[in-house]
Amino acid sequence: MSSPPTLALARFVEHSSAANLPAPVVHEAKRAILNWVGCAVGASRHATVSRSLAALKPFMGPPQATVLGRRERVDILHAALLNGIASHTFDFDDTHLRTVIHPAGPVAAAILALAEYRAISGADFLHAFALGVEVECRIGNAVYPSHYDVGWHITGTTGVFGAAAATGKLLGLSEPQLVWALGIAATQAAGLREMFGSMCKPLHVGAAAKNGLAAAFLAREDFTSSLAGIEGKRGFANVLATERDFSAITDGLGETWELLKNTYKPFACGIVIHPTIDGCAQLRNEYQLVARDIASIDLTVHPLVLELTGKTNPQAGLEGKFSVYHCAAVAIIDGIAGEAQFSDARVRDRAVVALRDRVHATADRAIHEDAAQIRIALNDGTVIDKYVEHAIGSLARPMSDDDLVAKFRALCAPILSGNAVEEVLKACWNLDTSDNAGGLAALTVPRD
């Protein structure tokens, strides 16, 4: 008889060995950490991070860990919170497409803070990271899509499990303690999709990191919880989802790795908009399109696209990330959708607004979530179209190591000097041979 899911995950985490982590998983962990650090450093001066720091600074403990991309040092719980917030602020982080979880944020923010507090090798760090991602994504697999459909932000709700498992592994928790840590995480699972487009969305990621880290420390002191925090009658899966499949947690556990199904964003916005941006940018470049020549842009997309990104008139940059209309417009005008396309000024720009008003979107369940049909009518009567089956950055068209490096450099360049950017880049790629994973954080501190 198989073990209950909570116990199975705890047993898996306790008995997993860094030496047995497959080489492709190690490499994917480094790619994920590289992408995560770039996103966190790039957003480190954003108002979301600065306001969080200003609000909580009077209540912070000793300077134990780094706020990435800044000179401030804070206690490790607040470092996990702030770095988790920063990493998701641009909505440019990784995505586990089956569940739309952004797996790195909660896990990496928790264990990097811990690695500054106590010595952790890079190999152990990457191993714990892979375990944390496995735990959060398998729990996500068990409750998606019903959990997401009723309004939970799945990165916040499952991320706390990943952070607790990864931290628990590094703290050397026993099997019973890991069960408690997962239970403590379960009772803190939170994050509402209603908050998308506001500063609360990245708060979910930071809170998951902080709460998962705290869960592991509590469990280390034998702070108890239910032994069935995930599968219990009133546990996470049965309370927060209308349907669940616990076999998605336990089947193949330790044999297959969810990290190998991770993807990375070429565009700084909700993943479901990426096919539209990809297609519009392709048409722009292929036909040398300019906004004044366009009469209308008609999009056919999966219903989830309009559910998540149906804001027709965004007024703030964060709202623009959840507007397929804005994204289509900037893809035509700018040819890209980086962070600059989601500033407050850009979403209010007259030329962008004028084209955005000529974008129309229709939902069609026959269109896959990772696809889009784009039809553009020009003023001279010409009609051009493009069908995107899989967007760039998807598993079918993944970002290469070189793509991730270019993205990383672009994110970090406004914050760090050229030499510092390259040092951080090198440290990420060489984590598996490092004696001190926490040293990575110090390299992101600006020197001028």
C-alpha cells in the first residue's frame, strides 16, 4: 500500500541524495537559479520592493542576509520575503506550464536566505532547490486546474510547500519533522487571483518563501502539525480544490523530475499572453508594420487568456502585464515586451492606447492555452494573419542557455556594473562546484 501524499513527500525529501540527482536536473536547476537571480536583481529598485522594505524595516531583525541588488541586509525571514517579492515583480520568472506555477521564486528566496545564515555547499543548494520544486509542482499537479479556477494563486499556495521542503532538507529534518513542516506550510497556503495586476501578486511569492522557511524552523523544534496536511479531510487539497488527484503527487516520485518541465519567459508578463506577443512581433517584422497603417487587430485565444488578461484599459504598468490588448499593441509598436513596455508611462502612451483600442479578442476553447490566432487588417484592405501553435519560451520552443544569459544581462545591467554582472553570471553557472552557495547573494550588492 502506498504512503499518504504528505508522508510520501516527507520520505522522498529525507532520503533523496545530492549525489543521485541526475545531471540534466542539476543543469536545469542552475538555469532556473540564473533566471531567478536576474529577475530579482532587475526588480530590486521597483516601488513594490522599496515600499515593502520601507514598511517593514522598523520591525526587522539582525542583518543576516542580502536583499538582492541592494545594499540593505535584513534577517533571513525578511530576506526571503523581499527577494521572493522582487523575483516576481516583473512577472518575468519561470513557469511550470502544466500548473502555471512559478516554481523558483518561493524556493530560491527561502534557501538563499538560509545559505547566507549557515554554510551550504552549492551542490546541496541545487539539490534542495530541485526537491522544493518537485514538491510544489507535484502538489500543484494534484489540484490543478480546479484549485486555480476557484481563484487561488497557485504559486503562493503551493510555493510555501516547496520552500518548507527545500529548507527542511538543508536543516536536516527527520521524516516526522518534514511531515510537520509540510503541515505547517499547508495551514499557511494563501494567495488570491483577485490580486493580479497589483503589488499583492508578488507578495504571494515572498510570503510563501518566508512562511515556508519559518515552517521548517518551527518543525526543527518539534512544533507539531496534522500528519495529513495535504490529503486530510480538511487539509489543503480537500479544502482549496473542488477536484484533486493524489496519484499526481506520488506516482513516479523520485523517478521523474518536474524541474525538467520548467520554462522561462522571453516576455515580462503573464504566460498566457506570450503566443499573442510572439505572433504580433513576427507579423510586425515580416511585414514591416507600423501602427498608423493598422485598422484592426483581431485575436482568437483560449478563454483563460481573457479571464486572466482581459484588462482593456490598464492605467498602471502592473495592470499592463494582464492586458492582452496592451501586449498586442506594444508587440506591434516596439517588437518586444520587456519590462520597459510595462511602465506606468508606457501603458498611458497615446500611440499605444490608440492602437490598443483597435485590438479585439475572442475566446475559443478550440484554441490551446499556448496558442493564438492573430488577424491584422490594414487600412488599404490587406489582411494578414499568423497562427502561433507554441510560443517562444515554451517546452516546444525553449529558451537556450544563451537566451537566458542575454535576458540575465539585460535585467541586471541597470543595477550592477558590467564586471559584477559577469561575476554573478559565473557564480550561477558554477554553483554545483561552490563551497558557499550564500556567497552568490553578496555578489549582487551594488559597489558604486
